[in-house]
Amino acid sequence: MEHEQSRRLGKRCVILIVIVVLIVISAVVFGLTLKSAFESTFLSRCEKFDQYDCKKVWDAFQQAYVNKDPCKVPVEAYDPLIAAAPFKPQCNRMMFWSKTKDVVHGFTEKRDCFVTLEDTLLGSVLDGLTWCGKEGSKDTNTTGCPGWSDCENNTVRSFWIRASAAFADVACGNVTAMLNGSINTPFNPTSIFASVEVPRFIASRVKNLNVVMVIQKNNISNCTDPSLKNLRQSIDTGITFSCKDVSESRIQECGSKPQIACRTCW
Ligand SMILES: *[C@@H]1O[C@H](CO)[C@@H](O)[C@H](O)[C@H]1NC(C)=O
Ligand SMILES: *[C@@H]1O[C@H](CO)[C@@H](O)[C@H](O)[C@H]1NC(C)=O
Ligand SMILES: *[C@@H]1O[C@H](CO)[C@@H](O)[C@H](O)[C@H]1NC(C)=O
Ligand SMILES: *[C@@H]1O[C@H](CO)[C@@H](O)[C@H](O)[C@H]1NC(C)=O
Ligand SMILES: *[C@@H]1O[C@H](CO)[C@@H](O)[C@H](O)[C@H]1NC(C)=O
Ligand SMILES: *[C@@H]1O[C@H](CO)[C@@H](O)[C@H](O)[C@H]1NC(C)=O
């Protein structure tokens, strides 16, 4: 009789364990399938970097915009994200750019000479992506989000302003900026470079600001452009300014020939 009871108890125990295991497995599977393509992209890009807890970074990222009107995400909403994945100063290697995105990344991808915002954890994770939230929802939307200029405090733009500010805050030593010689105003006061980054270069950290003016076939300006005088005048006194016209082909050559030393590219 006692024997019979304990055997039944044992059977129940096994059934219970099987049920628990099934629940755990289905929860894991459900959890995985629930992960959106956006979150997967975020995490897989993030995991290329060591020393960061990507789940923590994802959580800090989400709290900036989830359950909010996509036009009501101020720049400060990303402060906790920056705190969760702080930028590290990389003196003498930091590269800023304005209207030269493809050329500058074509170069930094091939050579380990300079680091742009898009080569850092947060910059590379979110480069080229669109995201926003929605009031009353905990989802991330990747379609139907406001465009860059549709509203001031939009989800994506506020991120890039906050990240650019944080990247410029740690700029140090010899700082380089690639500007575009195929446009009328290479140093445009409305650009993120002019309005967010340059004002954060402080002489106690930044020694030189070296502009590389990218000269293409359709060049219409160069280092003598009046906007460059404005740049020279707007930087903190104590930072040495220089500007050099460099052909696009020279930048590409330096990108593809590792035997050319970084400091002799231009
Ligand atoms: C954007 O957010 C800032 C706070 O960071 C606020 O002062 C400003 O009024 C907002 N602009 C608009 C158009 O809502
Ligand atoms: C400079 O700007 C022009 C016009 O927007 C663009 O066509 C060109 O690709 C840019 N140059 C570089 C080096 O990015
Ligand atoms: C994303 O936004 C579009 C357009 O506003 C909307 O139709 C769609 O339902 C939203 N998707 C989610 C998951 O919120
Ligand atoms: C700073 O960078 C410029 C241009 O890349 C280079 O000519 C110069 O030698 C560098 N100076 C120092 C102190 O590294
Ligand atoms: C354009 O580039 C060519 C070749 O470097 C140069 O001779 C010419 O003066 C440049 N034009 C302008 C407007 O900078
Ligand atoms: C720079 O541009 C000016 C006019 O914009 C032109 O006259 C001059 O030749 C250019 N200089 C170089 C070195 O390309």
C-alpha cells in the first residue's frame, strides 16, 4: 500500500518535471521568436564589441523612445543610453565629417587610421537604421517614423545629436574633420559638425583641428572658402587650425595601400 503510494507520487513528480521543462522550452522559443528584426540587428551589431553588456545597452536604448510620441523624444532622452555605453577617448585618431559620409567610411573601413562616430559601438549599431515608438505601445516601429526634418525632437535625429555631442566631448589631441569641396559652404553652420561638435572641442583636450577638404572632379570650393574662416574663428583659442585640400583619389589610394603610413596619407 505504502509502496503503491510512493510510486504514484514518483509518477506525478516526473509528469510535473516534464511540464516544467516544456514550459521553460516554449518560453525560450517564444522569447526568441518575439525578438524583432530590429532588435536582432541591434544585438548582433553590438556583440561585435567586447566590454559592453548588449542587453543593458538595448534596455537603455529602448527607454529613450518606447511608449512615446516619435516627435517628442528630446536629445536628453538618450542620456541613459550614453551612460550605459560611454564613448572612450581615442586621442589623435578621432575623425569628424560633414557631407563626406561615403568617402570617410570607405577609408576608415579599410585602414585602422581614424575612428568616426559610426565606428564606435553606438554609432555602428544604429547607423542606417530608423526606429521610433508609439504612445500606448511597447513596440519599436521601423516604418512610418518621422523623417529627419519633419519635427525637431524626432526619435532618430535626437539620437544622432546626442551621440555626436558625446563623441565630440571626448575628442582629444589631433582631431581631423573631412569636409566636402563639392558644395558651396563646406562648413555649414546648420550641420551637426558646426552646431554640435565644434563647440565641444576644448583647448585643454584638443590640440589641433585638421580639416581635410575632399576635392572631387566637380570641386567648387576649397580651404580658401570663407566658411573655413568662420570655422577657424569659432574654435576655442588655443586649438591650432589647419586645412588641406586633398583629392578624393588620394584618399582612396591611401585606403587601399596599407604600406602608406596613416600620418603620410595627406
Ligand atoms: C524639443 O525638446 C526641448 C527639450 O529638450 C524643448 O525645449 C523644445 O521646446 C522641444 N521642441 C519642440 C518643437 O517641441
Ligand atoms: C559632396 O557633396 C556632393 C553634393 O551633395 C555629393 O554629390 C558628393 O558625393 C559629396 N562628396 C563626398 C566626398 O562625399
Ligand atoms: C508602425 O507605423 C505605421 C504607420 O504609422 C503603422 O501603420 C503600424 O501599425 C505601426 N506598427 C507598429 C508595430 O506599431
Ligand atoms: C596631426 O595630424 C596632422 C594631419 O593628419 C599631421 O600632419 C600632424 O603631424 C599631426 N600632429 C601630431 C602632433 O600628431
Ligand atoms: C578644383 O580642383 C582643381 C584641381 O585640384 C584646381 O586646379 C581648381 O582650382 C579647383 N577649383 C576650385 C574652385 O577650388
Ligand atoms: C580655391 O578656390 C578659389 C575660388 O573658389 C580658386 O580661385 C582657387 O584657384 C582654388 N585654389 C585651389 C588650390 O584649388
